[in-house]
Amino acid sequence: MISSCRLPAGLLTAIMPHGPGRSKLRGSACHHAGRPQFPLSGMVEEIIGIVFQGKFRIVLARSMSSAFSPDAVPGFRTTLLAALVTLAANSAAPAASCFFESQGEGRVATILDARSFRLTDGRDIRLAGIEPVSLEASRQTAALSSIIAGRDVVLRGEDDVPDRYGRQTAFVFVAGEENSVQTILLAQGEAFAAADVTNKECAGSLLAAEQTGRATKKGIWAGLSATKNAESTGDILAGNGRFMLVEGRVLSVRQAGATTYLNFGRNWTRDFAVTISRRMLPSLEAAGMAPKSLENRRIRVRGFIETRTGPRIELLRPGQIELLVN
């Protein structure tokens, strides 16, 4: 159950547990000073920020009925999130973000790149659930090194099967700490939440940590280059083969054979588009995002850029799409 209240100007805040089997924002209930319950699901237009503290998430959102724009007030997001951090600090309980079964432990010997490292026993570990934000070698290793260099760590995951390069992929926790290394990097703006996490609770918590970095303008979010404009085809094409976040308005939805296209430009062959295979349609509809319902909506999509005449991102799971304020 979520404890929450409506704030002035159509804002909603919610204090909620997170972790396996915990409550989710969608479909939960809100309470306000003993008034009758009202459903939070369907009321949220924009998640302004999410703060992690212990086992709780504190969520600040703008309701669909509000014309309030948090960006209209300078420093609003940062100031309010700072206040939420203070409130969250009073909640003493362990975190459980992506807290899967233990798949081993060890001491970090060497940082290899932005999301992989070597243990003293020779095992190479790759951080699950995140993608690097920078191509600069020095920056790639600095953030991860500051968190885990020389530290004892616990590896968690649904299995310990190595990838094709022999690396064990895991969610990593510094021994004695409650938040995963991935969550810390995302909240610092030093990583993007990946699009390949199949556990919905874990994927949601990673996106929430990323949103905290975005709202507080940390790391990559301090500038304007973190998210690409769907209309800037050249900028997107320059990232061919790389993981990107792209925002824009879906101008049209078209089907060609077994593929549905979310078109962000009027030139279907040259402009940016999202491709959706027929097998993906049932899961999108179940998530309340049938392709036709996205027409004329502003969305953010994440994934690897492919070039097929124009830049494309293939949709592999609903979590790659976030609905934005129109």
C-alpha cells in the first residue's frame, strides 16, 4: 500500500516500498488526511522525480488534471527533491532494488570499463541493467572506480551464466550497503537504464534511479546532450550502433507487413522511427500502449540505434517507451 497525498497545483507525492514483490505505482491507492481513497493509476502525467532511501521510494508526480509545469519555476525540481531526500532519511529500512539471489562475492581488483571489472580471483564481472553514457575512456572508469575500487562486493542475479565474453553479468552491491552499484551510477547520471531487464520491478527501479539523476541534473544530465531530439536525424545517425535515449512526438503510426512503425518525421525513409514487430503488439497493448494510441503523443524511447536508410530503434519490450507530457 502507498501512503500519499495531493499537493498544491495538482502534484502527487507517494512514499512506497520497493523491491521484489513490493507495491508498484500503477494500480496502487493513495490516502490524504483520512479522506476517501483515490486511485493513483491513470492520474499521473509526469514523474518529476524519485528518491531512494532504505526500502522506500518517494515519488513526486504531476497529475493529469494539472496545468502546472515544474520547469516554470527555476530550481523547483532540485529543491523539492532535496526536501524529499530529507523526508526519506527518516525512513530506516533496508533497500531491495534488483535484490536477486546471491551469485557469489569477491574483492574488486581492476576496473575494466564503465560497467565491468575484475575480481582478485580472476573473474570478470559486467554490471547488468545499465548502459554507459560516455565514450571517453577516463570518464568511463572514474565513476565506477570511485564506488567499488578495492571493495568487497556481492553479486546478485537470476543466474550466474557467463556471457559470450566469459563475463558474469550481475547486479552488484558493495558489502554492507543496501543500494546496488547500478542504482548509484544511475542516480549520479553516470549511466543509462538499459532496455534488456525482463524483471518489471527491477526495471522500474532502475528507471526511477535514472530519473533522479535527470531531475537533479547530475552527470550526463547537467548538459543537453543526454537525450536526442527525434527531429535531429543527424545527431541520432552519428550514434549508429550505440545506446541512445530519443524524445519526440509520434507523427504517424503505419504498418508494413509484419512491422509497425512509429514515425517521428514526415519522410518515412529518412527520419527517425521506432519499429515494432507483430509479436510485440500483445505485450504493448497489455501495457496500455497500443501503437495507435501513441499517435500524436510525446514519448521517450531507449535502445540501440540502427541505420536502415533512416535511424531506427527496435522495440523489444514495453519498458523501452516512456510517455511524456504533451
